Amino acid sequence: MSFLAPLYFLGALAVIGPILFHLIRRQPRGEVEFSSLMFLESTPPRLTRRSRLENWWLLLLRCAAILLLALAFARPFFSSTDSTLVDQNRRAVILVMDQSASMRRQGVWDDAISKAQNIIEAADPDTLISVVGFDQVPRNVLTLAESAQIGPESRSETARETLANLQPGWGATDLGAAIRFAADQAAIIDQQSPEESESEAIPALAQIETRIVVLSDLQSGASLESLQGYQWPDRVWADIQTAGPHGGANASLQVLPDTTGEGDASQARELFGDTVRVHVARGEEQASGGATGKALTLKFDGQNGPAATIQVPPGQSRIVNLDVPRQEAASESDLQPFCLRLYGDDDGFDNAFYFVRSKRNDQRVLFVRPDQSEADSPGSETPRREALSFYVQQVPWSDPTREVQLDIVGPAQWQNTLAAADVPLMMFARPPKGDQQTNALRRYVAAGGNVLLVLDQTPDEDQVASLATLLDSPNLTVQAASKEQSDDQPAEFHLIESVRFEDPLIAPLSDPGVNDFSNIRVWNHQVIRGLSDSVSTILRLDDGAPLMVATAVADAKSSGAGRVWVLTSGWQPAQSQFGLSTKFVPIMLGMLGRNRALVNRAFVVGETIDDQTVAEEPGFARGQDETLVAVNVDPRESETDPIDIDRFSQLGVRVSSLESQQQDKQAQRALRDVELESRQGWWQWLILGTIAFLAAETWLSARTSRQAEAA
């Protein structure tokens, strides 16, 4: 039996009152003096026996009434299985240990291990202990099922040995995936039925209460996206604990990607080969006495003196341009490894940045001119500005990664240079003729090359057949657009009516302010019909005729597919305003595409370099093909400002602490006791019993008084 208000049971001490009253003997109410005794010396009466209890039944009734009344106010009830369910649940602890690069900061990992060991020491022998390590990927180190197989006397020692073998790595932090992984482990083993168990220890896990203890520095660069939309399991709660001291602001550096500078190719070469842009950031200072006034020094490995010395206040960043030290290279194709270090920061885990720079490669863009009698031929009498080649010569083809040379060749010279890596783009002022040229061009496109065919005049039958083969459109027809012109009226022109902005070529021009194609006038154009479904129309005129179409040609043996574009009008002023518009240069450079000769040589820890090589630590590494690459710590690891704990609750995580859980259990137990006592209602029967005893006592007391008076 239990009591809802046990302090009221102290009222049972009032039972002493009736006992005392029964022990006190009543004195006679009056005294009568006799004259014959007035001269005698008084003598105290001799006690022949002590006071004794009289009227036992009255005393028992009165004491019973008091006891029942005190018992009723104490609200007694009988405990059931439901009321002790919380205490009977078996407990488990999952230690989620952060092993990311940011845990390498001074004192952080040691504090996490110390807190984990304290949790293990405080756990009772029947508590199951699991250990999960994580960086960008969670890993089971000691599972709940394995802990259940270990005896209670060895369970804590096994968990401590497991912790001793853990060390922080260099990976990024996916905190959301780790918490979700631990919650899934708890939910799976909690739902396991006894029939599915392999030993006698597992059935006890059917009703298990799991505490997930997250020991991490909780840096703001940690990923939490995995928790979005996650259904948190029952009887599982997370105890989020911050590991390590939070002192001064962490500083980090990163070499920014190269960008194409404005100017000629020599300026781009100088920017690419001799300087780098370095981004230095410092986080918010978490405590006084940090490194606010310290200067930060940048220095290349092997360099005699510092490259730069800068001041970066907490919460701010700086971008500086540094001269890259010159290295002796055996050939133009040699790779140059560099390591830039940051000095003056208290935490050095992210104070080195590795990068590899390659020499710029040389490429060519071919413009295939028409016959010698045409405008693009040397010595032609056609004005220079009416030649197609004049406008492509104005395009800045080179970029920081390559030196691109524009070559104008004749119709019979282009077949000698069909390597897509060396010649990424070929432009034809007239479509090629004959099966030999068409098949050669198709093989070039399938290998990754890009081709632009310009129709500034109506092609002949052989050229139409070549177009049909390249566009995979057997029913292709081409004819000149009809136009009406008189002496008293200017020539009729057409405008671009629709633009396919989702096409990769036009996508960079889809932003507001640069997506207006309506001011480009087209006076002469060809009408293409019979296009297959694989051909997409990128630009369409207001008369419904396509202005630019494109198709992709892929080869199963090639790593990339090239594209064929057909422009149904020339870009010289006699044909259209396309060559004079602001869209001409971006579209030409888009057709050139990215430098296919470049290989990604920058990785972060955890990324796959090739099929069998994974970047495991910062520095320089080589893949299966012995290509030198640079590996760095994920820049998000440098964002060491702490996460707001409320974010976990907003993502659906049941966040609590051991003290809060104990208080919740006490409150839950009290609510269950109140519900159980209210359902049993023993106090009502005790009150009725008290009334019955008082009635019996009243009747017996009256009867005893009448008998005494009668005597």
C-alpha cells in the first residue's frame, strides 16, 4: 500500500488523547466533613492498585475512528504494474562521440572523453552502453546488442576501453546524421521482439529507455539537414553536451578559386601564374582574453619570409592577394604544389591550405572559311565588317586556365586537327559537303568537340544532306525566308520571340538585366523544317522560324558529349545585329565551354579522388593514375561558433538532461499515483468507516452512562 499524502498520517498520533483520558480517574464531585473526624490526624490513603483502563470498548472505538480518519486523509492506494512502469524500464546510454577535425582544438577532445567516462562511471551495472563515432559519416563502435552480450561487471570496462581507442580525425561534421543514426539504433533494438533475439539477454530490450548523449563542440559548421522531417522514436531522448573550452576566436584561411580577370591574355596569364587570392576569416570570440589583438602571418612552405601580415578582428574576414613563390619546373606540364600556412592562431587544425597549380595549356578555335571567293577569304572585296571572321576575332577566347588561339582555315584544312582536347570548338561559315567530311565531323562531336554551323545563305543539296546527318533529322529542309521590300519602305526585319533559358548555353543570360533578346534585329535568315525531336530550338523568331537549334552527340567510349549548333542567320550587319549585341561574346564563350583538359585537383577530406582512393587527411595525395591532388579540411569545420541548442528542438529532437528526465519521471509517477488513487477511492470507504465507528461509540457511551447512573 502507498499513500498519496503520507504526512497526513501523522494525525494518527491523536490516538494518544483517548488513552490518556481513560487513564485519568475522576475525583468525587463533592466532599462531606464529619465532626467526629475533625480531631483526628489525617493519613494519606494507601494505594492498593494503580490506575487501570476502564470501558475498553469505548476506547477501542474512539481510537479506531481517529486512525481511520488519519488514514483517509493520507489517501491510500494499492500500487499496480502501470504505476511502476517507469522504474521497471531497462536503461541504455548511447555515447555519440564527435571525431571531426574541429575536435582537434586544444582541450576539446580531452573534455569530451572525460565527460564520457563520467557518464560510464555513473551508470548502474544493468545499463547498456553503446558508443558511436562520427564525422561526416556515423560509425558503430560498440552497439547496444554487443553491450547486452557483455556481463554487467565488464560492461563499463569495455566501454572505457572502446573510448580509449577513439581519436579525432580530419573529416567534416554531420551532426544531424549522427543523431539520427543513434536514434535509429535505439528504435530498432527497442522494437525487437523476444522471438527475434539470439540470446537470453536480448528480450529484456523490449522495453528500453535510451539516452543519447552527444559529446561535440557543437560548431556552427556542423550539418543538421538530416534531422529535417525525421520522426523521433518513443522512449528515446537526447542529452546535448558541449565539449571543450570556448576561448578565443578561431582563425582560418582558404585560397579562393581563380577567376578570369578583365584585360588581355597576358594579364590573365599573370593572374593565373603568379598570384593567389587568400580569404582569412576569424570567428566570434566566445570568451574574454582571446586573440583579438594578435596579428596573423601568412607564409608559404619553403619561403624565407612571411608573405603577408594582417589584422582580422573577431567576426570579420579579409581577402589579400599574395605572390606565389616561383618554382623550377621541368616542363610546361609539371604540377606545382603549394602549402600556405597561417601563424598566430591558437588552434592550428585549419591553419594550412594545400593547392596545386598547373601550367596553362594551349588550345585552338577553328573558323572554317568558305570558298576563296567568299567574304571571309583573304583578298576579298567584301568590306571587312561584313565578314563573319571579323567578329569572332574580337572575342577574348583565352582564360586563366588556357591560351586559346583563333585560326582561320580553308574548307580542306580542318580535317587535319580533330582532337577535341586541343580544338574544343569549330565554326563553319558554310556546312561541310560529302559523307567523308560529315562523318569526320560527327566523330569529332561524339568525342566531345563542339561545332557551330552558320547559314548566312541558303545551302545547296549536299550541305542540306550534311546538316540532316549531323542533326539526325532525315526530313530536314532549308529554304530562304520570304521578305517583302520596296523602294519606299525599309527592309522587313524579325525579332526574337522566344528564348529557351533552361538550355546550358543560354542559362548564364537568364538573370534579370541580361535576359532581354528583343533588341536583336534579323533581316535575313533561313527557315529550317523537319527537325527531329532530339533537336532543341534555343532561339525562335517572331515568324515561328528557329534562329538557333542544337543537338548533342555522344559516344559510348567518350567521357563527354559534344554539341552541334546551327545558326540560321549570319551575325554580320547585313544579316542581323547579333554580332553587335551584348549576347554575342557570352554565347561564343559558352560554345567554347569549360576547359576539358583541366582535372579537379582540389578535394576536401572524405571526398573520393577516384574509384578506389578516398582523401583521408589534409596534404597532397595521388590517385591510381599517380596524379597529384591537394586535400584540405572542409572549410565548414572552421566555423567554430557554437550552435543554438534550440535548433535541435525545432528539428524535432527530444532534447533533455538527466536531471530534467528524473524530474519528469517523478512528475509522471505522481500523476499516475493520483490517477490510480482516484480510481480506487479507498478514502471514501475509510470516511464511511470513521462515521460508523463514531456512531457506535456514541451509542455505547450513552448506554454505559445510563448503567452507571442506575447503579
